[in-house]
Amino acid sequence: MPLHVDVRGAGPPLVVLHGFTQTGRLWGHFGDLLAEDHTLIAVDLPGHGGSGSVRADLPTTAGLVAEAARAVVGDEACTLLGYSLGARVALNVVIGTDLPLRGVAFIGLTAGIEDPAARERRRASDDLLADELEASGDVGQFIQTWLRGPLFEHLDAAAADRSERLRNSASGLAASLRLSGTGTQEPMWDLLPSLPSPVLALAGSDDIRFASHAVRVARLVPHAVASLIPGGGHAVHLAQPEQTGRIVRHWLDMVEPAPT
């Protein structure tokens, strides 16, 4: 089943992949800035939004994203931007598909939990969370609890856009946790030196774990830069859209061809 896609803006194609509990519509002012000079191809990931009935693990999702991008741009090379869950999907697109790419921007990426025991604990935790959500069916309460977590303490109510997240279903979000949660991801750190595309690894400086991941990604990928936004949390692009937008657009200017 194909993934739902929303397309807006004009300019070089930029495929954007959202985080868990979000949809392709939830890019806020940051997305508006990108759409000023790019064709924004916003994908709803499996279990979310218009792709709520799709069930897929990370490698399968990567293939579906590549198909969705090609349906819009054909064989033209595009740029990929992913946040959190979407960043992990984007990494799988780079490594596991032949989608032509000009570059990849990661916001809040991990390339996987390396310790097998810790990875299994995370998978079990996500499975339990999925079971509880599916049993209750209460998406509203789940979203409220999710946004109260430490990752989102920098995010105000407007930027969090709870109403858009409520378009998701309990079964869809539960399936996403089980099939594409962090614990399901095999570590990919050893594969990063083989990435051919230019990479931007971005994180908020207060998002300590993911900030360290961004620096590590930049050290491992041959053509990569890291950017840490002062005072930023996990969803730094939503909480600080102007600053994040400036950094991303400057990087896009470097990796995309000049207009003729």
C-alpha cells in the first residue's frame, strides 16, 4: 500500500519525514520556511495520518518512502530530511534503497542502540507501551503523556500541535512502536562511513544524547557537518523554527545545484 503524501511549495524537491505521533502536516513554521523555496514532499509514515493503515518495519518503510518520492519527482534527485523516527527512516533510505539523493539532513538521529541487552530492553518497553495503548484506545491520553516526557520540555502547546497528532489511531501508533521503534533498529553506526551523500546532523544542545549522536555522525560520515542549536530540545525544528530553518536552508544552498 502506498504512503500518503502532501506536496506544497515550489523549487528543488525536499522529502520530509516526521517523528512518532506526528503526521506529514506537522512541520509548523519550519515547514512553511522550507516551502518558500522548495517543493516539500511531506510523507505520512506507516501508522500515522493518511498512512494509518499501513504496517511496515524500518527497511520496508524506507522502500515505501523511495516509491513515494519517485511518484512525485520521477528520476530527479531529491534531498531528504527526517526528524527522530523520520531520521531513522531516512537513514534506512540512504543505506537500503537506490533513491537518487543530493543530501540528507537528520534532526535527532540515532543510528541504533549498540548494546544487545539495552536494545532488547527498549524493544520490550515499546511493545509494552503499544499493548497498553491498544488496550485503552485512548490516543488523547497517550499523546498528552508522550508530550509531557523530557524530550519535549522545550515545546510549547502551539508548536506541539496536539490536535494534528490526534488524527492518529491507537492501532496505528501501536504498530509503529512494535515495527519501527528504536529497539527494532539494528545498529548502523559501522555503515555510516560508506554514506555517499552530504549529511547534516542537527540537534538541540540541550538534547544531550542526540546532540552527542549528531557529533558522532558527523565524525563518521565522509561529507557531513554537525550543527547544535543552543538551548534546543529534541523537537528543535518546531520549538526554534527560525534558527533551525536558517541552518537547514544554508546547508541546502550548499548541496543543491544553483538555479539556472
